[in-house]
Amino acid sequence: MTALIEARDLTKKYGAQLALDRANFSVETGRIVGLIGPNGAGKTSALRAILGLTAYEGRLRVLNREPFRERTELMRDACFIADVAVLPAWLRVDQAIDFVAGVHPRFRRDRAMALLAKTQITGKRRMRELSKGMKTQVHLALTMAIDAKLLVLDEPTLGLDILARRAFYDALVNDYMDETRTILITTHQVEEVENLLTDVLFIDKGRIVLDSSLDDIGTRYAAVAVAADRVEAARAEKPFFERRMLGKVVLYYEQPNLEKLAGFGEVHTPSVADLFVAKLSGAVE
Amino acid sequence: MNTTIWLVRREFWENRAIWMMPAIIGGLMILAALFGSVDLMASATQLPSRAVGQLFFVTVGATFFAVMSIYSTWYLLDCLYSDRKDRSVLFWKSMPISDTRTVMSKLATALIVIPLVYFAAANLTTLLMGFIISVRAISSVGGALWHVDLWLQTQALWLYLILTAAVWYLPIAAYLLVVSAWAKRAVMLWSIMPPLACIIAERWLFGTQVIAQRLGERLMGLPRVAFNAKLGSWVSAGVDTNTFTTPANLWSFIDLRGFLANAETTIGAALGVALIGCAIQLRIRRTEI
């Protein structure tokens, strides 16, 4: 299996500020990867670099191309929604479909029409007349109708209500995803995507702090809820983060000794959201 | 090629003024022909019929072209800027279309497509007006408007002007695109500031006005470069004697070879190409405001 995205020492500076600081990561074909990080961590810079929208330092290959230099070619095989509501206000829905059908060799009009048929949106509406959620639906329909190898989504469901969000993720997994495709997704709603991700990349201060498949998280990390009187003993096992919860203390361990930990309390695999909080807050403490 | 056509079509969707403005001007002119008095025209009837016809063609055409030059300037300043302002650039850049093609499509829209739309509108208006005035038959003007050879000659003249203007104004159009791709706000102001600053600095430092002069020559100099000396002598003769005579052949003014051989044309075009390169690089690098 070859890496679809390969970044080595990926660096992006804005003046003196480092948005990406020698970030290393790779994404393989057929995965659904969540790029997760706090605001200002470098998520957007990483996505912009991958999509060829910005110059960068270091080595970056996407679909065996150099994104910034070969954006046009890359966009035949990769598509993206880089932000919500970027479809221009004057554009009509049918014009948007005609345009993409006209310029994109991998666009399937029937698919876009089928996706739009599930919504309340008609072809003659202009973007300025649509709500933020409807605009997002149009953009998603356009993007998901492209037979791309790589789909990049930056906060794709922002502004959508819970029903539309569920419908979107269901469609993404059931109708869109197959083993030839790869999806890279950023979102603040970690809980919502947790079940569909195969891999996570945690990014903080421009660096990748965790690069793991969901399966590996179960073997690499463990959390134990410990009663107050046994915390000291549990701390001896070197947790990297702890937090109080309902009179107990939850301790997080990397490369855990599961047998020992079982003696302190109930051991479980932390959720992606919990692990994210633990990883990023832990670094501070 | 197909992609370029879609890009131009998209410009029509975004800028409906491209066809609405000439349609409105044409509509107003036709209304004037339908209901207005033709006194102005009648006073010109002392002139020979061909001269009246020619005045008519040139006046209608010039009105359209004057509006067009203002609109095209605004269009060039706005086109790349508005993509960034509403962030739709993130959508356009998700398509497999190079920034070079995008910038070139906007340039072609401004220098070729919009002039052709105005050309078509001016033609339609002239024909309809001529027809209406003839039918109303208020004066002898009507008949004066139907000189097929004159009409054909004016067509050739306008097309020649569109072609030469596209080359002559290339550096200005490309400069406007650079501003449009670069400025974070107030494109109009940013387009005026640098040349103005240069002019003032030059006067202040050297006491000369070379830049102002060059700029003026570029803005006003197209007729001088695109047409031969016969045009000048014809115009001044007409002004001197206060009569308006029609040259036998308008085509005789056209001087394409002279235009292309002119150093000013070549230098301007070279500068234009360099500035287009700048605009493309800015479009590649400046995604958002």
C-alpha cells in the first residue's frame, strides 16, 4: 500500500509565526482520517498545503504530485470543501451543476441531481437565497458527485442541523466511501465522526502529536477511573493526564500495563474526544 | 477550449451588467428614436446625406464604447478581488482549472468578449433606430441612414478598434488585474494611488512629467497609433471649415501594419505580458483577503 499523502517536515510560516512546524504524517488509501486540533493549531494550513492552495517548506506529496506546483492536475483526482458557504451569492444551483459538469472530467451529474433531490433545494435558486445549511448541502452534493480519489472536508457540517449532519455522514460512509477513496476531514464535533474514522491525526502548535489508527488506540492507550484513595498508587504508573469526574479520578496512560491498571479500577479505551483532551491538556500540565 | 468557454459563461452569470448595460443603453436610444424629436438631426440636414449617416453611426457607436471602457475598467478591477472577498475562490480553486486559464479568461472577457457584446448591441441599436427614424419620416434624415457601404465600413472600423484596443490597452488591463489580485480592499483607490504617487514623486524629485505624459499618451493615443495621418487631417479639415465631409473610404484610415510596427505598441504589449504574469502569480498565492 502506498501513501496517498506523505508529509515530511512540512513547514508553513506566516511572517515569524509558524503555522506548521516540521509536521510529519502520512495518509494511506482507503482510510477516513480525522485531522483534529484546537483553533489555530495548523489544521487549515495543513489542508491548504495538501490542496495546493498555499506554498510551504518541506516535502509534501499528494497522489504522487507536488500540490502547490500541480494543483490543476491534482484537482482532477482530489476534491475539497475548504470552508462552509464559499459558493458565490450570485450563483444559481443549476448553473453550479452545469459549470462543474462542464469543467470537471470526473463529475457525475446524475449523482449530484440524486443528492439534491433529497433536499428541498430547486435548481433556479441562487445561493444568496439559501440558508447556510442549504448552501452546504449544495456544495456537498457537487463535491460528492465527483469521482475523486481524495476528498478533503474542512468542517463540512458546520451550520447543518443534527438530522442533516447524520444524513451527510451516513451518505458519506454508505454511498460515497469505498476502498479506492480516501477522506481527510477536520471537525470540532469529534464525537460525531468518531464512529466513521479509521485514523486520527492530532495536531497542536503546528506539530502532529498523535498519528494512529482507531484500532491502535485501543492497544496504545488506556484510561482508568480510580477511587480517590487509590490515586497515589495509580499515579506511580505514570499517567500522562488525569481529570476528576464524579468523585473519581480518571487517569490516562500510554503503552499501559493493563494487568496492573486493572487493579486500580475499571480500565477502558478512551474515546477520541477524551484522548484529544488528554493529549493536548496533558502537554500543558 | 471548452473550459475557457465555461469560464467566460461564468463571467456572464456573475456580471449580468455585461449584457444588461448595453441593452439598457440601446433601449433608451430606441425609445428616443421612437418618441423623441429629431430636431438635432434635422439641423444637420444641411450636411450631405452620407455625412449625416456617418455621424449617426459614429455617435451611436462612440456612446456604447465610452460606457464600455468605463465598465471594463471596473470589471477588471473587481473580477479577481470579488472572488477573494466572498471567499468563492476556494470553490473555483477546487476545480481542475489552472490559475493562468482563470486570469486569461477574465482578461479575454474584458478585452474581447465585452467589446463584442457592446459592438453587437451598438449594431442592433443603429439598425433599429435607423429603421424607426426612416419609418417616422420626419425629415430627410431617414434616408441618410441607409448607406450600406458606410454601414459596412463602420463595422470594419469598430472591429479594427476592438482588436487594436485589446493590444494597446493590454498593459492597463493587466495592471488592473494585478491590483484586483493583490489589494485587500479599496481596489479603485489602489489602482489610482501608485501611478499618482509616481507622478507626484517625479515632479517633486526631478521636476519632470515624463510618467504623466506617457500615461496620457497611453490612454488617449490609440487613434494616433492605430490610424494613419489621413484621419488627423480629415478631422482638422472638418473642424476648420465647420463642415463635415465624408471621406470616400473610411478604410483608408486603417493602418494595422503601422500600428503593429510601432514601438509604443510593442513595448506596451511586452509590459502587459509581464504584468499578466504578476497577476497570475498573485492569483496562485493570494487565496483570501
